[in-house]
Amino acid sequence: MNNVRPIRVMLIDDSALVRRVLAEVLRQHGFDVIAALQDPLLAQEFLKKDKPDVIVLDVEMPRMDGLTFLRQLMEQHAIPVVMCSTLTTTGAETTLTALELGAVAIVSKPTLGLKDFLQDEDSGLVQAVRSASRCNMRNLRQPRATLPAASAAPRPAPANPGTPRPLFGTSHKVVVIGVSTGGVQAIEQVLPRLPRDGPGMVIVQHMPAKFTAALSQRLNNLCAMEVREARHGDRVLPGVALIAPGGLHTRLVRSGAQYQVEVFEGPTVNHHRPSVDVLFRSAAANAGKNAIGVIMTGMGDDGARGLRELHQAGAHTIAQDEASSVVFGMAKEAIKLGAVSEVVPLADIAGQILRYGHQTSQGDSALRGGKPA
């Protein structure tokens, strides 16, 4: 007999249709929807009597907007929040602010076909609520990183032994990063610590379409490196971090001695598009020992097998540790597979990227991207 208590969920949305559909979908998957409320003021009264495991929260509502409620909630209760936001540019920017305030995940809410979308297993609603229930909320309250002096970068270490694939004509190191639940705040702890000429990188953050453009712009404003949403054919250059667009896969390819990205549609992989496994496997095939693979906070196992392929190809592979993770899922699975060279706290990841991502070529300056000095 299964005595596990179902995950208790509160819904806050001013649309009666949205509340009904969300509640129906969640109950079909075994969740206990204990309240479905039309605005945050009603939610505040409810929270005086009972507390859910997870709150699904809209952004724009009467009487009190979702961001104001979220800010107050994080000051009083450590309850995981999943933002349910429409697919608009304005909504994306607002929802990213919500993630900075302490929300743990985003579910995109289309204006048409809502029921079919939410019932689709790949829409992310059920996964987001389930992963939110397992979040370590203490790790969502870390202060944003500040950029250290360039002299603080460690010296490069010897190359990781393994079975490297033959690569000719390039000494560029390329960093590939996979992250999911809790990832926005985690990335904001890593990228601002990297110098303007840091190693080129490609990042998959599980996120719906439109949100990654806003995330890239926000990170670009915080970082010395240039951060932008990846476009098909973009070169991977020192000083540039490319964010895989939401809703599209991104893989690393070789063009002569250069690295580029391919951005493309295709079926979901591990219920995700973009998928970390797609990026990591392409890096194993096309960069091998010249790659550094990093897997961070997130639920599930996307990226674990791809990281193992990277490790087997001679890449140095890094996993975020459990103590600093919001959800210790993806990294845990990679560790189980023997895919990880080292396990480090979030605060140390930037330093390890600099250590192993040092450009060995002295002629790289002409190829660098990055922001103007």
C-alpha cells in the first residue's frame, strides 16, 4: 500500500477557465489541489490557515499583481512557486524578475488551446510542479555574484586523461552547460564571475520559447562577457556565451578549426527542447577533450548520458554539488553514471571553468568576441 502523501498545490489565477483546467490536469496526475483562488489577497488569507507544498502563480491579476505577492511570500514562507505566464516578450521579462525573487520554474501559458497544451506531457506543467515540491528553497536566496579580479583566476591544470578524439587545428576550449530548475539564479552566480575574455560557451537552460531572449539580455547586462541568445550558425568565441533558444535544440558543430552552433527544431529529448543531452553529445563528438562540460541544478536526468559521452571523449566534466543545488537531480544522475570529473559547490564553478578553460593558444586575441573594452 502506498502511503506517500500527494503533493498539495495552490493555484492563483484570475481566470476561472485557467484555474479549472490547471486543477483538472494536476488532479489527473495525482496532485492534491487544495485551493484555486482568483487573486493573491485571497491566497494570503488562506495561507494563515493552511500551507501548500507548491503554489502555481499568475503574474497579472486584479487587486495585487503576482510579483508583489511573490516578494511578500518569500519574506514570510519558504513555499516553492511555479510561475504560469503567457508567451509574450513583456511576460517573459516580468517572469524572469519573478525567478530572481524566488520562483523556481516557468510554465508558458498560451492564449489559445490551453487545455490541450497543459495536458501535453512535454508542456512542462506536471514536471515543473513536481520538481518544485523537491526544491531546496534555501539555495534560492543566495546573493548575486560579483565579478572577481582577473588575477584571481587559477592556473590551468593538466588536461584530463581519457580517450580523446583526434581534433586538428584548434586549441580553443569550449564550455557547455546544462541547467534546469533553479538555473536562472545559478547561472547568475556563475557568468558574472567570468572575465571579459572567458572561454566561449553554450548553455542550455530548460525554459519555454521567448523567455530565453529576455534571460540572455538580462545576463548580458550583468556580465563582462557578451551573452546572447544563440542563432543558427553563430561561432563560439572566447568572450561570448550563447543561450540555447527556448523551444529549439542547439548543438555544437565544427567548421574547419572553428566551433559553431546549429539551432533546429525536432522532437523533444527527455521531454525537453532544448535538451542538454543534445548539446552535450554534440560537444563530445565535435570538441572532445577541448570541451568542458558542466551540469547544474535541475530535476530529472537530461544531460547525464551526454555528460558521460563528454567524459569518455576526454573532456573535463563538472557537477554542481547537492548542498548548493536547488534540485539535485540532473547532477546526481550524471554522478551515478560515472560521468563527472569533479563535484563542486556552485560558488566554485566559475573558478573551475577558468582553470580548465584557459586558452592555450597565444593567437586567440584576433578571434575573441566579447564586449568592447
